[in-house]
Amino acid sequence: MATYASLLALIDAAIEALLTGGASAYSIGSRSVTKIDLPALMEERRMLVRAVDRESGGTFRLAKIGRRR
């Protein structure tokens, strides 16, 4: 069975390939994603990042929000 970290690596590779024009479709586990489905890949990545964080004991994330001028 694939780990969350290995699935995250596959998702990252799929996103990179889509952004550089090197892919049109992917199958990861039981899910299939096509080139026009980048938002679905990004959402899957967000879920996998959270799962990897939970498995590794979590991390602290801080967002810096700036004011537009």
C-alpha cells in the first residue's frame, strides 16, 4: 500500500508535469486526473499534505498576510 508521503510525491510530479506541458492524464491509486483537472490535483495535494503532517506529528504553519498598496 502506498504511503501518504509517496502519494504526495506522485501528486507533486503530476502537477509539475501539467504546469510544464509534459502530461495530459494521470492515474494515482484509484483516481484518474486529466490535464484540465488541475484544481482537483491541488485539492488532493492539500489533503495529502495534512495527512503527512498528521503522520509525522504535525507542523506549525504561519501565514504572513500583507497589506496591498
